[in-house]
Amino acid sequence: MSRNICHSDRRQWLQAACASLAGYSISGFLPLLADSTPAANRARRHCILLWMSGGPSQLDTFDLKPGHANGGPFKAIQTATPSIRISEHLPQLSKLTDHLGIVRGLTSKEGDHGRGTFAMRTGRSPDRVVRFPTLGSVISKELDRGETALPGFVAVNPFPAFNPQAYEAGFLGSKFSPLTIKPKDRAPAANGFAELGVDDLKPYAPLSEPQLAGRLDLLQGLQTGLRNQYPGGPIKAHDTILQRTLQLINSEAGQVFDLTQEAPAVRERYGRGRFGQGCLLARRLIERGVSFVEVSLGDQGRWDTHNNNFAVVRELSAELDAGWSSLMDDLASRDLLASTTILWMGEFGRTPVINGAGGRDHYPNAWTAVLAGGGIKGGQTWGRTSADGMKVENGMVTPGDLLATLCAALGLDPHQQNVSDVGRPFKLADGKAVNGLLAS
């Protein structure tokens, strides 16, 4: 086989890669970690998506209807903002409403899990030709400076089963795909905390350095011929993943995923489950300059509460309240909240009418999302639903409008375009930013 590469060039690549696998730093081979001090990160912009898989009930979280038959048993409590009431099961978030822009006028057309997930995560309808990128890929492409060994987009415990394409980089390519962080075990560790991490960040112990060198040499030789023959597609994607892996192995960046470095009391405050520990990891990633972090709550679509809605939402709200509030508190204490915009949402809302099984069904007509942090004018609600929660009476916001508002809050022009792999240009967000939600 012709390798199409001179021996000395291959050997230089091999030596650098092999040394990285052995744990040594090679100057000039890989980007060094940027200064991770708060002062260095302050000028950067970041985004955190809190994704509620299954579709959270707006009437039992941020748009309660006390006194109405559709309201259910939850009480609405006073918050730090006199004009805002939210669920009694979100007591810590009630203290932080000055940072929240609660969008109560959200409406969409998609009441199916798959299509709703795609619509909210891309701002588009599925297309037979165009592979639209997920939100994290679009935003990280614009925000990431490539200054650290960490990728620009990290997804913590995602649940892509409803629509895998809604979680992909699409026409932007594998360079902007997320690094996926998964639970190490299905059950919590012995210390009671959910364990999250990245596999294979350390070299395989039984292999000696010469053995590693030989394997990487063989891999590089095989890849080069294929890369020249097939410059795109799977070969390019594989190269991207390989280089990402070597970057992480070559640096100290992988330590960010070790949550045991945090004090047990801090971990406890965030909550022991995957969402709470995911929010803690999000804080650590933002501190180190990652542009976009997604944290999911609702493994296996737990927000899909067709049955026993109120007991399930009470449990989920406790996880949400601890993780989200701790995340915002810690970002604020590190002078990072003003540069980090948070978006809380799912694929749709739930029916105001409570069904015979004590549940709420899919409802895209009138529901809620929440924006918070940097670039957002907090301490307000936007839009109003009717007394029964069935329709938006004013301040209607579409998925495209919501994502355009997020872009604007991050300092991005939502009308800026990316050109797809079929040559068609698409805006970052196909909607109009709600200026009333944006900080002046």
C-alpha cells in the first residue's frame, strides 16, 4: 500500500502522538491550555442548555394556574421578584428570579417527541436533503476560540432516542460535534454520587511505549491513503475524533471531568443525581473556557408525564432546583454568570387539562421556556397564557424567535448565515429576537 507520506514526517507525528499517550507534553504539537483564571475567561461568552427530555409541565413549574381546575395541587410561591410566582417545589430558584426571563408565551406546531425535539434543538423542520445542526454545534462554532484542549461543545448525559439527528452537528461537520459525557455506571457510586466521565483518556496500561508507537504508526499509514482517496465523510470524522482524543490525553484538561476534586459538601449542594452532578461539571467546563455545555434532566424521557404527573414532577423539580440554582450561584460567585447565558426548555409543554390517569399529555400550543444569565433582562415574564392555560393571549414566541433571542443574548447576529453541504445558506436562527428579553 502506498502511504503517500515521507517516513520522517510520519515519524514526527508518531513521536508526538506516542509521547502524548505516555503522558508527556510535546511543545508545539497540540494547543496548550489557555489561561483558566476567571480574568481570562471573563471576556469569553458561554452558553448552557438545560434540556428537559420528555416535555416539562409549564403549569407545574413556571406558569401555575392556582384556583383553576387545570391548575393541579401545586402552590405558587412568592419569589425574589414581587410580580413573579413559580412552583413551591422550586424554592431555591425562587430566590434567583431577578436573573430569569420566563417565556410564558411559547408556542410551536410539533406535539410529537421526535419532531418536537428536532424543532426546538435546531429551530427547523426536518428536511430530506439538508442535515440541520443541533443548537450546540451552531453556537459553539461561533463562540469557540480553540484555545483549550477541551472541545467547544460538551453534552452531559444526553438522551437522543426521540430523534438522534437533533443531537448531531449536521452540515457543520464532525469538528462541531459534541463530546458526550455519559454515566460511568447506571447506579450511583459507593459515595452516593452519580459518576460521569469520558472513556479511554488514559493509555492502555499493558502496552509499552514502543508498542503504542507501532500501533499509531500503522494507524497513520492506513489513514493517510484512505484520507487522500476519500477526503470527507467517515475518514475525516474519524481523524477529528482521533485528534480530539490526543489533545485531551496530551494535556491536563481531562482532569475537569474528575468531580472528586470538588468538596463533598459542594457535590451534595448540587444534588447527587446525574443532573446535579452534570450541572457541577458544566460549571467546571465553563470555568475552563468551554463555549457550550448541555445538561439533560429526564433520563428515558421522564418529563413525559402521561401518568402520575404530580409525583414525578415533584421529584424532577427537586433535582432541577438544586442543580440549576447551585450552578447559577457558583457562576455568579466566579464572575461568570454575566458572560454565560442559560436556556431551560424541552420539546413541548403539557396539556392544561389533567387526564384520567392523573397525568398531562403533549401540548405545543402554549408553554414555557426560561432564559437566564448573561445578556438577559431578568426579573420578568414574557407573554401570558389564558386563565385555563389553553392559549397564548399575548407575547407569542416561536421556537425560531426563542433561539434568535438566545443568539442575540450571546452577542451573535441570528441572521448570520452558514452554508450547508448542498450550497444553501441558513441563518443561525430562523426567527426574530425578542428585544424585551435582552439586557440593554
